[in-house]
Amino acid sequence: MLAVGTPRLTIGFSQEMLLSGVGQVTPAMSIAASVAGQEWSSVGDSQLRVADFGVRIFPTSLNDTWHISMGVRHQLTRRWTIASGIAYDTDPAGGEPMPIYFPVSDQWRAAVGLEYRSWDELTIRLSCSMLNQGAVRVDPLYHPLPLPGMTSVSGEVAPSRPHAVGITLERRR
């Protein structure tokens, strides 16, 4: 039977509680840290409905996650500053297979940055960030809206390590 009607997508949004702090260790060095919890379980309850037919977007519920991070910033000279940080987020899937459109797992992130203040008006920043995400098992039998001819996808999304490099120029008056 074909469902006819206006499609409705009900999505829950995660909420986050974040506790963070910064401490000045020396006049040239500061350390920052944070811990957070995100409510992914409300996102896992999302549904797609057409007429009287409704299906969950995720085959299993998502887990709430935890986040922890730490960073350090050190002013080398009046003009040069270096910074680095690391962060970890737990897996909202809890190791369960996920749909191919939501390949998420636990994540480690690291970043380094260098800042140069050429004079009082111009600051140049260079940064490099890396994300290391674990492997994700794909649920081969789950399609929220099975369409004719849709093939099932199975297996594993390999661990990924994308990198990003940034340059920022800041001019103050």
C-alpha cells in the first residue's frame, strides 16, 4: 500500500550542558578545560511520517554523549603566541550499527595554532586541526523510507582522519 499525504519530519534537537574554565598559570601561559554532556537521545527519537505511516529515522535510540577537552596557550614573545588543544567525544551510537546517512562514532580532535602580531593593528593566525573518528558499522537492513529499487548497504565506514588548515588575518583600528 502506498502512503499518500504531506511528509512530516519530526526531529529532536540535542541539548548540551557545558562546564568550562580558564586559568592563568603564568603571565605568559593559560590553560583551558571543559567537560560537557549532550542529549543525543532526543535526536534518536526523530521520525518521518507520511499520512498514517511513520518510521523512526534511527533504527535504535542514540545515547547521550560526554565531551572532555583541554588546551594551553603560551605567549612566547610580545608578538608570538602558540596554542594547542585536544578533545574527546563519546559515541552516540554506542557501537550499534547506524544508517549510512549518519556515520558517527567516538571522536578525538587535536589542534595547534601560531599567532603573530605584526603591529598593533594586524594579527596573523595559522592553525591546523585533525579529527580522528572511529569505524562505524552500517545497518544493512534499515531504510527509514524504503523505496522501490533501493539497495541495501552493509559493512563498515572506515575510521577517518580529516585535517583542516586555516589562516586568519585580523585588523583592528
